[in-house]
Amino acid sequence: MPSKHHVLIAATALGMAPLLAAPVAHADEAFWGGRYELTFHTDQKSGTSVAATQQETPYTAGYVFETDCSSGTCVATVTDGPTPKDNVPKAMRFDWTGSVWTRSNNWNWDCTLPDGTITFDPAKSVTTYTPQPDGSLKGSFDTTIDDGACAGTVVIPLTAVPAPL
């Protein structure tokens, strides 16, 4: 049976690409590829940090993913998307655990103080996405802020939905 990539390549060669939706991630396989709209539901965040109580508007951004399993471990990498802020790691890659895509990183949380100034507090985040039967993914961005005015935890729900190419 041909892979999704082979079907997409064949359809493109036949001029049928507009009829195809973006490839999707399924719960039973290690594949995350194509264009996705990722939403950070910052209006639903929780945790022990003062940052968890600060009002924010959810935001959505488009990303293109490719999965490579050639090393024996499947890795989904962002190949196109918005430029991350200066205090966030630039490379975005997720490792497949057998049931979820996961990513860990150390960075600096931009903590907004009551007077409007911003400090950058050391933090560690673990991001997870679980494939859903409909091809979307649901997850969370779990952060522990180690020190500073925003010390504590922040948990932000996430969704990723296939988008047209």
C-alpha cells in the first residue's frame, strides 16, 4: 500500500493536488506532516504562577511539519512558521514517544510585572500533542518558572488542526 507521501506525489503529478487535504496525524501512527494551525489557548491557562492569572487572548499561528523516522526514532520538525521571540529556542522539533509528540526546552519566561515592565525568568517547558482520530492534535504547554516574580507553574492547553496547503 502506498504511503501518504506517495499518494500526494502521485496526485500532484496528475494535477489533482487541489482536491487533497493536508496530510494529518492519526492516533495509531508516528506521522505529523503538512500545514497545521496551532492554537495556544492562553485564555484557559492555569497554574501557581502569577503569570497563570494574567489575562491573555488565545492566538493561532500556521506551521508546516515534516516527520522523519529514518533514524529509528520519529521526529516531527517545523519547516515553516512564524519566527519565535528572542527568548524562545528557534528550532521546533517534537519526538514521538509511541503515543504523543513531545518537546522539552529551557528558556526565559517574559514575566510582565504590575508596573508593565518585563523580566525574563528562567523556565523549563514540556510541550505535548496527542493525535486525535479526526487528524487534529490536542496537548498542553506545561511550564515551570524556576525563579523571579513569575516563579511557579503555567499550563496552557493547545490544539493543532490540519489546514489547507
